[in-house]
Amino acid sequence: TQLLEQSPQFLSIQEGENLTVYCNSSSVFSSLQWYRQEPGEGPVLLVTVVTGGEVKKLKRLTFQFGDARKDSSLHITAAQPGDTGLYLCAGARDYKLSFGAGTTVTVRA
Amino acid sequence: DAGITQSPRYKITETGRQVTLMCHQTWSHSYMFWYRQDLGHGLRLIYYSAAADITDKGEVPDGYVVSRSKTENFPLTLESATRSQTSVYFCASSESALTEAFFGQGTRLTVV
């Protein structure tokens, strides 16, 4: 059982639609990071959230850290084909960085 | 070149053989991590290291050994490879466990 549960596992939407990916845990984290991974490459950081209730925006991407620092969400507005990829959340706790299973997002043109 | 590099990129080995995956970073980051990535499981932490000569187990350490005699190197050894260890292995480094982790390009290991 993984420390972080991501949902949904797969998401396929049409260009221009919105989507939300969830990352949940029963554990409290010092910080929560979101990564994006392309095929054949390592994950690359999108954002780090540290404070409970924190909201960060990165162009069309909005990241939220839950008040209790146990969960997070990633919302993409008006998705584009370039947003296609594997999205991973990662929680920092006890000097370790643990990842969720990931959400594969496909945006159809 | 600056960054984090893994070698080899691809490896095929036989069951029961010992194999070592190499990881080298040029930033002098304190923290280094080894993950394996399998379909449906995302990235699972095998071992991590907070500094040279300090290592600790992650979620799935069985069958693996690590060492860190120098800050920049963090090799991962499979003592006696099994088919269940067929996976893509990623090494990462960071200044701390709270900051951005930088990943290598991965090693695709197949155990036959």
C-alpha cells in the first residue's frame, strides 16, 4: 500500500476541458510536490507546496495543499494536448520523498 | 556536464547474477534517492541517503544494497537478481528532502 493515493489513475479529455487530479493520504507531510513525467524521461518538478491551505498557480495549473497537509489537488484549466503526460504527487516526510502511483492524462486535440 | 547521470541506460541480466546500477551527481546535493517504477505503482522508494556514509531503507529495500562513500555517487546493487526486479530504476538528488528532486534519465533493467 502506497503512502499517497492518486485518483483517477487515467484521465482522457478533449482539448479545452478542465481536469482535476487528487492526491490523498492519512499522513501529514512537511511539503507536497507535483511532478510531470514524459515517456523515457525522469520526472520534472512542477511545484512545491509547504503551508496548509496554500494555493499556487502556474499559468493554467492550480495546485492546492489541504489544510491538514495530508492531501493535495492539481487543477488544469482549458487543457491542451501539450499537457499530456504522467502527473505524480510526492510527499516529504521523515527525510524521505514518497510518490503516488501517478495519473496518466491524455488531452485529445 | 552538470547534472545527474545514470549508467547504464539499458541492462539485461540473468537471474541470480549481481548487477550494479550507477548514479553520479555534480551538484554536491546532500540527499540521494533510488526509486523503481512499475506500471500501476508509480515510483517506489528503495533506499535513500542523507549524506555520505548515511543510508536508510525506503519502502521496497529487499534484495538491494547501496553505499555512499562519496557525496556524488550512489550505486545500487542487486545482489542476486530476480525477475521481479525487472523495472525502470531512477536515481534522484536534492539539497534536502523538502526541496526539488532532480532525476536521472533512468535505467531499464530486464532480468531473464
